[in-house]
Amino acid sequence: MIGKLNHVAIVVPDLPAATALYRDTLGAKVSEPVDLAPHGVTVVFVELPNTKIELLHPFGERSPVAPFLAKNPSGGIHHVCYEVDDIMAARDRMKAQGARVLGDGEPKIGAHDKPVLFLHPKDFCGTLVELEQA
Amino acid sequence: MIGKLNHVAIVVPDLPAATALYRDTLGAKVSEPVDLAPHGVTVVFVELPNTKIELLHPFGERSPVAPFLAKNPSGGIHHVCYEVDDIMAARDRMKAQGARVLGDGEPKIGAHDKPVLFLHPKDFCGTLVELEQA
């Protein structure tokens, strides 16, 4: 069912510093920062030849990544995102297999304006997994 | 400098269960488990169309991932691996930029029989980064 790895999301405490690190030290192509107010994050996209790294920093007062940063003040890998062809079929398959979909269990429009859902880390080896309709 | 994301490594407490999860629940193509004794891990490769997920479990008594599992008993994302064309040039660039290479600072032969080095998580936003010669 899962297709490509769409991105790896890394929460960082200092977005300009993290951007400089990926651009200057690691020599990768990075985007300008983009505020995604509805998602409570500012993101810098690191473009690799086969996938993306997303550097995330809290935006606004109710950012969903703020608790992670409070717990991991140096930052850390927050989630992986796998593409699926059909998010509703994916949701049904997850539920049938006993995996918990976060929130109310329904897909939402994600940061790339595509339907997404998040799976409970306790059901996926301690890893927060996002599924995004390709 | 960095090229493709070669893999994301996830340390798991129960390798057969994690393999079943990726194969049956997420519907991905998975390998048989492979014991990599010199590296102290047993690994299952999850083949995605654009990259790999590596499910790691400690092998032997001095596994480098055992402390991570002790700290994260449910498992978790352990590192990301980026490809580079020239590991020695990458090492020199990292050192010149002030990034710390783990161990004695020299590349070693990694789990794919290619030269690799690991960069200090404190220098990379709390993320353990492996560089592998492509």
C-alpha cells in the first residue's frame, strides 16, 4: 500500500541556523521559510534528489510541534510521511488492522494541500507516521 | 554535497512484529532479516519506490543500538543516511565547518559495505546523521 517516502520531518529549535546547516555544511538545496499558519509550523524544505527533508519550527501559540520541542530542546526527527494512492482506503485498512488514526480518525488537509492522516506512534514502533494521498 | 536519502533507520523492540507491521498493515515490500554481526544489528529492509526504511534490532551483546532501545523501549527513528559522492571530501568539509565526526573521525565500512561516517547529533538539530559514499 505505501508508496514513496514523501518526507522526513525534523523539528528544530532555530530555523535559520538549521537552514544554514543544511545549505552550507551539508550543501543541500533549501527553500525560503514558509509559514503554514493553519498547521502551526514554519517549514523549510530541503530538496534531495529522491525525497525531501522538512525542517519544522513552531509557528503561533498552539503549534502541534511545540510539545515535541519542549521535550527535545535540541530538536529531533518528528515523523516520516509515506504516500498512498487513496487516503480513505488507507484509513479503512489501518482501522481494520487495529492501528489508531490520530484525532477523530478522519483525514485532514495537510501542509501540502493534500489529504493526510497521522498514525499513533505506539502502533508503529515508536514512530509517528503520516500518510499523504499522492 | 549531500545526494539521495539512502535510508531512514528505525530501531524496533520486536523485529518480527515490526516486519509484519510494515508488510501486512502498511503493505510494503520487506526483506528477510539479515544479521550484520560486525555492526551489532539485525536488519530488515523495507523497500519503498524512492528509498529504504531499515528496521534495526540489536544483535549480540555490544550492539550500538542497544542503548537507544533501552532509552526508547517502544523503538523510534534512530538516524537518517544521506549519500555523498566522496566520503573523504565529505569528512574534510564537515571538519572544516566545525561539525564533529563520531568515533576517531575516520570513515568506516558500513552496513552496505561502503564507507560511512556518523555526525554528532548535537551538531545536526538533535538528529544522528550518517553519510555514505554512493
